[in-house]
Amino acid sequence: TSWLPPMVSEGGAVQAIFADSREPRVALAALGAKAGAAAKRLILRTQNGGAFWDDVTANLPGTSAQGVTADVASGTIYAALDTG
């Protein structure tokens, strides 16, 4: 069906999204910086179809994320950043 957008004040537009094909309620979203704001980028996760989004950015550098994917079996998230 449809997703609810992440409701966070720090992030900008969604640059990339990963959805688990076996569990469609689980997804990751890479957000760019909001226009005119500090260079804050976010990696968000939902486990309930977008009703709630958790910030899983941790200590990633403040560069643009161009892609996001995950290894569901191990629980590992991979983010493609401008810095590598």
C-alpha cells in the first residue's frame, strides 16, 4: 500500500530508500540536508510501515547519502556516502 513520510525536523528530501521484500513493513530511508540548514543527513528506519521512523544515523559523517541498503539476515545497514 502506501508509506507515511518520515516526520523529522532535521532531514531534507529522501535521497534513497530500501524496503525489505520479505517484510514490507520494514524500510530504510536516506535523507539529504534540508535547504538552508546545517549539513545534517539522516538514515531512518521504520519497522511498522512508516508509522514511526527511528534515527539510526549514529556517527556517520555529515555528508550526503546517495544510497542505502541492508543485509537483513545480519542486521547490517550499508549507506553510500559522498565520502565513501
